Amino acid sequence: MTTRRSFLAGTIAAAAGIAAASSGTQPAASAPAAAPSPTPTPPPAPPGPTKPSPLALEMAKKIQKDLPQAKISDAMAKKIASDIEDGFGLSKAFRKVKFKNWDEPDFVFSAEENES
Amino acid sequence: MTEAQMAFSSISELGALLRKHSVSSVELTQMYLRRLERIGKRLNAVVTLMPDRALAEAKRADADLAAGTDHGPLHGIPYGVKDLLAAKGAPTTWGAAPYRDQVFKQDATVIKLLGAAGAVLIAKLAMIELAGGLGYNSANASFTGPCKNPWNTNYWTGGSSSGPGAAMGAGLVAFAIGSETSGSIVNPSTYCGITGLRPTYGRVSRHGAMALCWTLDKIGPMCRTAEDTGLVLAAIAGRDPNDPTSSSREVPLYSLKPGAPGSVRVRDVLDLVKPSRLRLGLVKDSTKKAQPEVVKNFDKALGVLRKFADIEEVAVPAHRYGASIVTILAAEGAAAFRDIIQDGRAATLADPDDRRGGYSYLTVPAVDYVDAMRERAPIKRGFSKLFKRFDALVAPTFGSVALPIGVSFDKAYPGIEGGSPIASANLAGIPAIAVPNGFGQQGLPTGLSFIGPAFSEADLIALGDEFQSRTDWHRRHPPLAL
């Protein structure tokens, strides 16, 4: 089971750990131990929703405008902005990871035609 | 034998009764249907009962057996599936209001394979809506209501395979099929005191299953015993041309299937492969912030394990990969459910966080998703390095017992953490088996997990079987089901 908020809380807390990662050169096993695993009993979550930045608010408004069928209320848009702000935290974590050019993503793409 | 004794029998025990003609498949099916109706509905564990199809399959199983045709260990055994697997002609709701009338014209590959093995499909079981893909934060995240834990109905079963957890915990089916993207088999298995196997990514075909995350989703058995998980995996593992991610790797242990009636002792196989003592890596800090009863039960379990294994503490990749799994879940989940996010049907979901979550997922930067996928290679390398030193890792599966119904997850047990490395192990695609190891607060089960290298299910099943041969936690049953 996963919950986004619990992951986010754990992720933010472990951002320093992510910064230490250097995928191709530092195997995961040598990483410093952190509290293992996201659990359904989440790490202490930030109290209340994250205060959204002007950019997150603009992005939420854009979604609200672009998806009229979804009928997103202004109150909902504010909460979405808060979620987007949480997402910025994830991007920040990735910016700290030192990938090498040759570190390939682990996609499942294959040039072979599927049998189905 | 009482009804409850029969209901809680293992697959091999039921198989023996069937072959001695002490009971028929039709009788077993009728018994489980009655229990699903009587107990399952109270627990919100059932989406759809399938009496017509079940009784037809059971009659065929009885006729085959009478004619001397034995399809193997699952022959005539009634089971249920998480309602994300397509079953021809029956609703396949994905636990979500927008899909409650969805019907497919064919069975998922797993259901076809189980049918070929003689098993009897009797119910579609409850689940967290969309397998939790849009960020739920409460037990109520299903159009069938919160799934109640058979050990204490004020508490949740765990998710997202909530119905299979409740149905196995209460003896409502002989085995169940669940799915895991990141924790959804091992979580309800632990909370409900049953045995759950998360197979290696690609081990079991997902054709006909709801997609949440194409690069993370796995289908696996939820059973009473480790041995039973092996018997079920034997029937469902293998390459499927309809699922390009399914592996064509040999399934060595499970070649013992069909035609091998009755009990298959996986431990005997392990003894042949590993005559020396096993080496287990104890996941460092896995009990550091866990509930006291979880720690106590795990320490006792380590005492059992030390009788046949050497145990050494080891640091394991953990939370530093939270960003990767959240990003992959968000990006793939938003793609999988873009239709209901865009057209507003997400507003009909049960959990407020699910109604909202998909919109922010639409903003995940592509570069973050690619980097999240780049993280998976070093995670796999890290685990591979560990598995040169250890046959498997062991940890309490979760740091707490089941969460209360009616309280949002983030407020349930403040400060409690710990458990097995679920995010990193799922990112690596490696298997785990969760087994019960005692009881904690409110009379709720606790459990431990063994985690092994890719395609090491046979060893994990054998480990679980060995542990269960020395303990009886898997033989305990909740009073409401007796």
C-alpha cells in the first residue's frame, strides 16, 4: 500500500540521503541506512497542507481552466496547488542526484514487436 | 470436521479431502459461498459473488476427478480474485465508482491459468479504488466501503488488496489473488494474519489486470501458508504472449505441478538445493520506530530463524528512493487514469485525496520520471550486491498493526515507522513473502517478510514454509470466523 502524502513526507525527510546517491558509481547497498520503507503508518507528515507558491497556484489555475469537464472548484484548485508544491520538493530531490550521462533509465521498451 | 476447520484448511489439506472423496468441490464451493455471503459482506470484502460460474466449474472438477482426470494441487479448490482482474461476463470494478458497471468479454490470463489448473472462481473481492493509484489517505477509499479486519472490525484490512486480505483472514475462500505495485500484497497479508507472496516483476502475466504502473505492477497469491503460495504460483507463473513484460524464465520449483496430487513439500526441494545453513540479512533499523509488540514479536521470530539460519544486520536501500517511487506512481498513474482525471469522473471516487490527487500528477516533469527510472538500475545493483552475501533479507513487514477505520492514515500512529524495504524492493522488482509472527495492539496480527533476489520465489517460499513448520501463527483464526 502506498500513500502519496506518506511518501512525500518520507522523501522530504530523506532528501539529504538522495543527494548522497550517485547512481552509477555508488551502489545502493553502500548507502547510509535510513528508516526502511514507506509504511501505512506514515512518517510524521508536514502539519497541514503545504503553502503553495505563486507558480504552483498558477499551474493549478491552468489545470482548472484547461479541464472544464472536471469542474474543479476554486477551493479544490488551491488544494491541487498545494499538491503541486509538494511535487516541487520531489523535483528538488532529483536535481541533487548526480547521474552520469551513461546511466540509462530502466525502461521496458523493446524494438521487438510484441507477440500479442 | 467443523465448517470452520474445513474453511481454514490449506490447499493441500483440501486437496487430500477431495481425493479421498470426503468432500466434493461443489460442497466446498457452497460452503465458501455461504461464508462469503454471511461474513464477507459484513466485512465489506466482496464485490461480486459468482455462484453460477463457480458451481459449474466445481461440478466439472468433481466430474473430472471421478473420471480419473486430476489437474493438480488446485483441482476443485475455490478461490477469489481482487476485483482488478477481468472475469468474463462479471463486473470488474477496479474498486472505483466510475468503473462499477464495467464488464469484460474474456478472463484475465491468471484466471484462465487457474481454470486450467482446475481451480474454481467464486468471487470478485474488494479493493482500494484504482489500487490506491491516486493517493488515498483513508480506509474508506473504495466504493464498497472500508474493508474491515476480521481480527477487529474497527480496524482496516490494509490495501490495496483489501478484499483478498479479509477473505483469507476470515476463511471465506481457500486462496486469493492480489496485486502489488508497492506494498499491496504484503500489507493486507500482514494486517490480516495471512501469507502473501509478491512475485518478481514479470513472473506472472498481468494481461487482463487493471494497470496502475506498468513498470511496477505484479500479481500474486494470498494464502494460508507459504506452501500454498507455491502451489498457486506454480499455476500462474510463466511467459504470456499477451503480456510483453512477462518472463520466459524457467520456474524450477513449480515444475512439480500438475499431476502431483496432494501435498508438495517445498522444504524438501530447498534441502536439496541448500544443505548448509541459510544466511539472512536483518534489515538495519527496521524496528527502530516500530510499535513495541512488533519489535517483541520480531525478536521472538529471530529466535526461531536462528535455529536454521545465520543472521547478520545489514543496511538496506530505503527511503532515499521515495522520490523515485512517488514520481513513477504519479506519472504512470496519471497516464493510466487520465480519462477520469480529465473528464471529472475522478470526483466520484470515495476518498477525497483520490478525487484530487490525479490533477497534480499531471504536472510531473518528464525529466523527473526519466531520472526516477534511471534510479532503478543502482537500486537493483545494490540489492544484487547484498544477495551475494545473503540468501534473503528479513524484517518486520510493517512497523505497526492495522490502522483504525475512520482515522486518516497520517494521523493513525504518529511517530511509528519501520518495517521492510517495500519501496526500494518494488523499484528493484524483487520478490518477498510475508508471514504472520504474532499479535500486537487490539489483538491485531503482526508479520515479517523475507525478501530475495529476482526469481528466487522458491527459496522464499521454502523459508516461509520452514518458519511456519516451527510456529503456528498461520493456524490462528479470528473468533468471528469460527
